[in-house]
Amino acid sequence: MSTLSLRLPESIHQKLGEVAEKEGVSINQLINSAVAEKLSALLTEKYLSERASRGDRRAFDSVLAKIPNALAATGDELQATIGKVSKRALANQVLQQSGPQKRSRKRVASKRRHGS
């Protein structure tokens, strides 16, 4: 274990003390937990971004095409899309929301021609 000197504004130090007391832990434990949580979030984001960059849209579409287009089972619906969106359309919405995708020019041109 290593030691770290940390300079904090008095207001943050005071809030740390209040929260630590409420949680029944020391300020040190609270800071350790907060730092570990933040590192975990940052490293997870990095891992998922790297993993997504290796993704292959054509392979994804190929696998997705094998799934029958059917409504979700009762209780599995998404509230905003109950009965209105196919699995393929829903997957495309999720992919579009996840950030920029690498697409070939041929694929983009094909989408434009078909209005997708």
C-alpha cells in the first residue's frame, strides 16, 4: 500500500467527512472506494470503445439476419417500441446511438439508394 498526500478544498473535505460518517467508513475508505469506482468506469469505457472499434458491421448484419423477425415476448418489450420495431431495426437504432461506425463507401451508397 502506498501513501498519497491530497490537497482538497475545505468544503469537499467537510462533505467527505459527513458522507463517510453517514456510511460508517473512514474518509480514507471513502476516497479509496470513489477512486476505484472512477477508475473502473474509465477503464470499462476504454475497453468497450476498443472492442467496438474491432467490430465488423457486415458480420453483425449476417448474424442478425439469421434471427426471425418476430415481436418480443410479453414482458420483454421496450416501452417506446412495443410491437412497432423489428429486431433488425431496433439493433440498428442501438448501433446508431453508440457512436460513429466504420462504414465502407459501398455500404453507405447502398443505404442511400434503399432509403435506410
